[in-house]
Amino acid sequence: MLDFDHAQTLLANAAGPLQRRDDIPLNDAAGRVLATDLEATVDIPPADNSAMDGYALRVADWQAGARLPIQQRCYAGDVPEPLKPGHAIRLFTGSLIPDGADTVVMQEDTVEADNQVEITRQPAPNQHIRRRGEDTLTGAPLLAAGTLLQAAHVALLASQGLASVPVLGQLRVGILTTGDELVPPGTPRAPEQIYNSNGPMLAALVRGLGALPVHVLHARDTEADLLAAFKTLLADCDLVLSVGGVSVGERDLVKPALATLGGELSLWKVRMKPGKPVALAKIGGTPVVSLPGNPVSAYAVFAMLVSPLVRRMQGRETIFPPVSLLPLRTERPRQDGREEFLRVQCRTAEHGGSELVPYGHQGSGVISSMPWATGLARLPADVLVNDQDRVPYYDLRHWLA
């Protein structure tokens, strides 16, 4: 068996970023990966403007108790007149700063009457003025290639006047579940059968990472069914994920099917719990990752081993999300011959810090533990872990995004 870190690195480097490029409308850009470095095309703000509702004036014109005539009322979108000496111009948030003004006094520090304004607090030069280019300057770096675009990035791009953005092609993923015992949700189920939860789960996980599940197929435990399904997926997809049939049972036929199609295994079995039976092959340059059939195992393997590969193929700048060290709550010492990934909740401890609380039943078929867990706690192989020992914590908000 491969140790976990070696397997994770091997899978993360099983394929490079896609070469397809798209130019898409900015409104559709969230969740896509920027294809090229971008520079600012305009200064933001494009001109000096007011950060407050208030009055523009010269600091030198202020005197305690004195009133200044209001020369003009200038709204955002208007062009102000040059400021006359001894006058003030009424401004609103976003109004351009008049020529000749060197400060803005917010309206809370003023009293207006009879088209005159008294400034009740001594102003300081340059207060409440947003200067041209203080946010972005034309020609300055804006966003780097590999950035996963979200709403904040879209806002920044829109501020530059961009109506479209160059992105890498969306990763196309094929999903194959296997097993004669599985039936689709919503159909009649015999006592010896179970509903197929892996297919919908993996499709949701793929979408959560911003990739596209092109096919979600199911094959019976025959080599003919498996070969037909794999051929369909390989023809249409950049990455293929299969679930089940990769262990050593009489009907675990995924490995022989991959070999028939010309795939050579570069990984099989990982020293992790849950999730030992994992395989990686390439067929015609397309990576095929075979996951264990238990839903919890498939979920953990996808989060820990497959998601870095997806991010790599998407061309993202960040492949491995951060991992923190937090104390583990456990009623008994824990030790296993494999790296163990416990489903845990990150909670606030009595002393105010964070701690990890394991789900009570860690069996690989306990699906109810998955929506309960906020992340996975990694317990090293062959090491005794006691209550309050600090262990690596993989936050699923980051590892599944």
C-alpha cells in the first residue's frame, strides 16, 4: 500500500491543466478559472470623489462659528463647478470633488440654514476624499491566471468595464457506479438491493468543485457492461471516476476492464482508513480514478485524493487547501495501522478555542455521518492519539470547493 501523502501527490499530478479556453460573459464567470493574468484598464476611482454626504470646501476658509454660502448642490454623476473662495459645495457620496476644494466635511458636523452652512468641527486637509486610482491604477496587476473567480472577483472585473473574461474550459467528468445490488433512487427495491447513493453524491461533489458531470452511468458486474460504460465516458470526458469493483473479490472487475482498454495502474491501495481500495490508471491520456464502493470511503477519497487532481486539471492556482492543527476530543486512545480520517465537527471548546469532536460511529457505511461532519481529522498510522492531542484538520468547506 502507498502511504497517503505519496498517493495524494501522485494523484494530484496525474494530469495537467486543460488547454481549452473560453471567453464567457462576466455574469457567468463565477466558479470558473481565469485563463490569463489581467491588468487594470482604468483607474478606480476614475476621479477624486467624496466618501461621504457632506460639503466640499477649503480648509483655509473655515472659521469657528462662521457660515459659508452654498455655491452648488452636486450629486453623484454631476460635474461640479470650480469652488469659489469662501464658499462650500454640497456633495453626496460619490460626487466629484470640485477644483479648488481640499477637504470634505460630513453632514453630521454641519448646520445648514438659508443656503449657508456652518462647519461645527475643524476640518483636516484631504479628509473623506477618495483619490483617483487609490483602489486600482491602470496597468497594475489585477488578477492572476489560475484564480478561481467568485463574486468579489466579478465585482473587481466589472469595475474595469469588462463584459467578458477569458477562462479555462470547464472540466468534464464522467462517473461510473458498479454493482448488481444497486438500484436508482425512486425505483422499487428488493430486499437484497440498496439504493445507489454514490452516483448522485459524486455528481454533487463534482459540481461543488465547479466541474461538469457529463455522464453518471451505472454498470452491472460484467466485463461487457463495464467496457461499454468506460468507452462512453472516455470518449466524452477529461476525467473518469468509477466507484466500487476495484478490490479483490470475484466480481471486482474494474481492474481487468481497465487493462483491456489499455490502462496501466500507477496506484492501487492506499494506507488510509476509510478508503484503502483506490486505483489510478490512464487510458489515452485520460486519468481514471477508481474509488471504493462504500459511500463514506468514496466521499473521503474524493475529498482527500481526487479534489486536488480536479483543481490541478482546472488550472487553479491553489491545489491543496490549508490544513490546521486542532485538539481532538476522544474518550479512548486511538491507534491504527493506517492513516485514519475521522469524521468530526469543529466546535468551540469550553476555554474558547476550537476542538474536534468525532462522530460516534465511524463505520464506512454510516452515511448519516457525512452531512453531520464539518471536516476530517487525520490520525497518523501506528501512533497512539490521546484526548486533546493536536491532529491535522481538513475543513470540508475548503477541500470540497
